[in-house]
Amino acid sequence: RSTPWGATSFDVHATPAVTVHVIHSPTTKPTMDSRWPLDPDIEVVVTIDVTSRTVDDNQVKISYYDREGHELAVAWLYLTCVEVSLDVDWSRSGRVRSRGKDKDKWTWGPDGQGAVLLVNCDRDSPGAGGTDSGQADIRTLADLQDMSVMLLRTQGPSAIFAEYQVVLHVPESDADKVRVFHAVRGDALPLYKPVLGPDKLSYVLEHAGHGDSTFYVEGLAFPDRGFSGLVSFSASLLELPHKDSPGTPIFTDTVVFRVAPWIMTPNTQQPLEVFVCSIKQGSDSNEAFLEGLRALLRKANCKLTVCSEQDSRSDRWIQDELEFGYVEAPHKTFPVVFDSPRNRGLKDFAFKRILGPDFGYVTREPPGKSVTSLDSFGNLDVSPPVTVRGKEYPLGRILIGSPLPWASGRRMCRAVRDFLFAQKVQAPLEVYSEWLSVGHVDEFLTFVPALDRKGFRLLLASPNACYKLFKEKQQQGHGEATQFIGLKGTEKKSIDEILADESLRSDNRHVQ
């Protein structure tokens, strides 16, 4: 539009902070005096890498010439460079890095990139009723350490930011999964103002243009059915044509976090603490078992936590009520107990006795709270790290006991299975366990450490091995030996009777 009639060539000059790029075809060349033909295929791109100190402090001068080389006209382009950058720990180094590329993309693995967010599911705040994520404020500095830092950098002439607005915003689909606090200066101590979350989709930054603004981001929800774990935040520079305008974005910077999955720990790892129930009353007392366990843990130099009969309400099966795991980000790791929906005598134990500072809590309840024996966490196990057919599972694989895929029967409730599958990193595997009366996977398999090969062994209960043992004992003259003597209300069978029971043998062949 600024080209005068009769012009055939042009040249471009700019102030030192501006870089000029002339994009042209290989056959197009400038003249001896650095003038370019006025060809529609030529494109001029200008960039600036230095933030402006004043408005219009950078200029680009375009001069137009006729065939004889006379200057016909001059066009001026006035430029103001401002910086608006939203930054997170995209490199997973534990520090926020500026000017990252592809900050809106997230990839798995040791060579991947993208920031990690923890669900703030522990209880650092004294007196809080539940987890810290249930509180819409920050009560302790320890609470901040569970959150991920996000920096919003804004620099440039104050006159520009008086006319333009910087807005931090989150998509509505992500807003109920996260909460963001803005660290602002108070009279004495910094204040942490909740600015984004379930009921707040955007936040207008006051005093933009004065450097870095620090935000703390906490996760409110683990990956689950319908939620991949990815959440995004954007900072936009808005042009405001008039006071009541919603604004037009002229630049947006976006970052992506992934909520860290809950990771289950295999029992082949070195134990840190053992939880056990104490049952003192009547013939079912486990005092002898506890004495043996205490002696073993003294040798292992391992902490023992005993749940009293009052706390357990005489429910001894603590493995069925809870499972231990952890969450991890570059800046923080802490254990998280997963409370099963089994909800018998130990129903409140994990929430009341384990949830605390740097010890998180998560649970899943089925709609209507109808549960079966397969919802107990004796029916949940995890292998050590393993490679299968060339595919690595560096955190192992979760094992869930189930019926056969084509058969009806009891199943672990969908709420728990959906949660476990959504964590992704331990790729759950369902194995046939429903043939058992109780139906738990830990009744016929477990993993033990080994120093060679894969570093562990899978121990499997074998009906065939049991039949072989009984046959040996029968041949040695022990066919009259009888099981369950002294146990009330249970059918007593000798080895001879067991080996003669063809129906039982058929069932065991099926199981094997």
C-alpha cells in the first residue's frame, strides 16, 4: 500500500536491535547497491531480540526507487518489543527454564520433555480435616514444596502494558484438576493468592511489565477415566479496543503439565516400615505371630507400626485394606497410601493414621459402594522392573485378579480398575483368580528377590506340585494324614480321600 507509482526497487535499513531477513527465490538477486526488485515473491521479515525501553524505539526504513535509481518515497515501520513468556520446568531438571521450545508438548521417557505436577494429597497443614488439595489456601511453607513453580515473565515499556492486558488462563476442561496461587508481596511475608482453579478460569496480571511473577501450581486430581493427566496453562497479551472489551489476543504462550501418576511399589524392595494389626482377644490372637515379626524386623532394622485392636475394630487383614505407592516429580517425591473400597474394620485407618506431612492418601469408591472380595488389595500386586519381549517396564507391571474375560463373575470394581489403568506407567495385567473362594491374586503368586538373571523370582502355587507331594506321602505310608484337624466347621479330608476325589482333581487341572 505504501509503494509509490513508478517504483521498481527498494532497500531496507533498520536500527541495530532489529534483524532484517529478505526471503527470495534463488534466481532473485539484489543490485550492486543492495536494492531489491519489487517482486511479489520477495518477503521481508524483521525480528527483535531485545526488549524495548521506550515505545517505538526501533525503526525500519524502506526506500523506494524508480528505474533511474531516484528515491521516490520512504516508508517507516515503528516497532516496540515486549516480552511475555510463561515458563515451567519443561526440561525436568528441578529448575524453571526460560525460552523452552515446544513448551505446549509433553513426551514420556528419560529424553522426553514437559513439566510434572504432583497431586497435593498429603496433609502438611496442622488441623486440616483432609488432604491439602482440599484446602483453597496455603497454610504452611511445607505445602508450597509439593507444588510446581510457574513463572510469567513480562517486560517492556510501562506505557504499552497500560494499554494492553496480560491474562493467565486455564481451559475449562482442566480447571477442576488444578489450583494456582500467585505469590504477591505482603506487608511482612509473601501472600499466596488463589487465582486459578475449579471456579476461576482467568486472572488479569496487575503491574505487568515489571519482570517475573511467581505462581505455584498444585494438582487436585490423579489421572483417571476421562482424564489423561495433561493440563495446560496459557498467558495471553490482549489488545483492548475499549474499556469493556473482552480483548483480542495478539500473542499467547502455552505450557503443559502432566499430573504425576500413582506408582505402586513391589515387595522385593527394601522395606522401610511394616504395618500390622494386633489381635489379642480369644483363640484368634496373633500375639505369637507379632513376636516373631518383631524379632525379624529388629534384624532388618525396619520400623514396625502396630494397629491396635481398637483402631482395627478386630480386622486383621491390613493388606486387604491398603496398598503403598508414591508420586514423584523432579522437585519432590513422597509416599501415597491407596485405600481400598473394601471398608471393613480398618476402613478409617489409612485416613486417620497414615495421611500426614509428606504422606499422601488416595481412594476410589464404586457408585453405590457395592464391593466384592476382589476389591480387596490382596487382589492387587505389582512385579519388579521387567522387560518382556523387548518392551521395558522400568516400574514393573500391576497385576489384578479377575475372572476369565469371557466369563461372568466377581470383578474388581470399575472405579479402582479405571484408576489403575489411567496411571499408565505400570500397564496393568489382569490374571485369572476368580476360581478361588476369596479370589485374591496374592493367594497363589508372589515375587521374591534373587541375585541373578532378572533379579527376582515369581513364586506360583501349583496344584500339580501339591498332588505330587501328596502322592509321595501316600507312598511313604502317610495316606491317613488328615487336614484341618481342630478347625471347627470345616470338612476334614485325608490324603487318600483327596487323591481319590476325581471331581477335585478335575477342578485342580483346570486351575493349573
